[in-house]
Amino acid sequence: MDLRSFFDAVFDFSDYGELLPLVSNSIWAAAILGLVGGLIGTFVLMRDLAFAVHGIAELSFAGASFALLIGVNVVVGSLAGSVAAAVLLAVMGLRARDRNSIIGVIMPFGLGLGILFLGLYEGRSANKFGLLTGQIVAVDTVQLNLLAGVAAVVVAALLFIWRPLTFASADPDLAEARGVPVRVLSIVFMFLLGLAVALSIQVVGALLVLSLLITPAAAALLVTSSPRLVVFLSVLFALASSVGGILLALGGRIPISPYVTTVSFAIYLVCRVIRRMRGGHRRRELSANTPTAAA
């Protein structure tokens, strides 16, 4: 493939006006998933669960693959796999070292199951590929309503436990000493994380789910230390990645996930540059304000 063919495959907006009205459900779904990913991603980083997200995604992929094999709604299968993995991690691996070893066991098992189910599936190859790379362009009204309902549960539950969860995430030992139910909160949060992972897989697939649940929050933490502003920017960046990704994907012939991940990574790089520029400016100010020692 030459350079011209590459750009024609990635960016072709000749029929963009006709395609845009046909994907309104997909755009709404992307916005919903961006909101959920941005909110829950801040707690994922606070609780050091980035690796757990990937582990949950593998079992979510296995659940979705099994649902595809037996002809059940793929979203339901994805949710079942995610929730099972999340609750298992919450119950068995509260300590970081134990949790990481359990995730290391779960990831290849879930990926192997998913590949087995896809190997047995005799339907369209596009359905198989979509579980790994996302297929949000095909969202119908039933799927949109399901996504919106599950997302509403996640957001409402997060808002309800926001303050104690923040305390338990920042300093679990002190929170437990103050009477905060740290273990219960951990299980509840992992359950919500499982739901969020299953939803995000509908956009970017099982392999690249971190781009919606980790990268926006990580970018926000680079440019501000204000807890409220971190959450706001995380949601904003996740929305820009998900919605912007699908709008760009309409102009190409490849899956949506490369667009979402590229937008998300670009935002992260910009935030790193901003942080670096701020650091250099502060060092120059400090040098200018430091009195020169007398000879």
C-alpha cells in the first residue's frame, strides 16, 4: 500500500454528509461511554487499577465471544464477563501484589476462552473482529437504551459513594480507622468498573479499552492537581476521544478504535507538553527569585 492509498483508507470524507445522519445512535453511545470512562477513570488511577482494567477486559471479551457464539446479545455477554472478573478481583485480591498476580492468571485464560469461542463461531468475520477493535457504528436503538441504562446505574452509584470512595482511595488505612467500609467500597467499585469496562469495549474493543478508562484521567492529572478539575477534564478528554473518534471513523474504511486511541493519545501528549512547559517556567521563576550568593 502506498501513501496515497493509506490516506484514502483512513480519511475519505466524500460521502460524509450522507453518513452522518445514519449514526446518531452511535454518537450518543460514544458520548455516554465517554462520560462513564472519564468519571471512573480518575478512581482507577487513584486506586492503581490500570492493570486490572486490562484483566477485566479479557474476561469481558470472553463473555462477549460466548454470547456471539450462542446467539445472545453481545452486550449482555460482555457485561457478564466483566462483572464476574471484577467481583473476583475485588474478593480475592485486595492487596496490590495479590491482585496483580490474579490478573496475570485471569488475562490469558479469558483471552484463550474468547479465541476458542470465536474459533467456533461460524458467522460473519466482521462480528469477530469487532469484539477486539470495536463496532459502535452498528449501534441500534435497543443497544443504545441498554448502554444508557447501565451507564446511568454506574454514574448514579459513583455519585452516591463519591466522598467515602475518594477517602478510601486516597488513604485506605486512615479511612478504615475512621470507620469507612473500605472492603465493601472496594467490591462495589470493582463491580462498577466491570460495568464500565464492558461498556467501553463497545467503542474500542477488548484490546484497547485503556484508551477510554485510563488515558483521559492520566492526561487530566498532568495539568491540574484540583480534584474537581481533574474529574471535569477527564470527562472532557474522554468525550473528545470517543465522540471525536467516531466522527473521524466515518471518513475511513478501518475500525473506530485507531481513531479513538489516536485522539486520546494526542490529548495526553499535549498535556505532557503543557506540564513540561509549566515546569520549565517555574524553574526559571525560581532561579530569578533566588538571590545570588556574595562572592
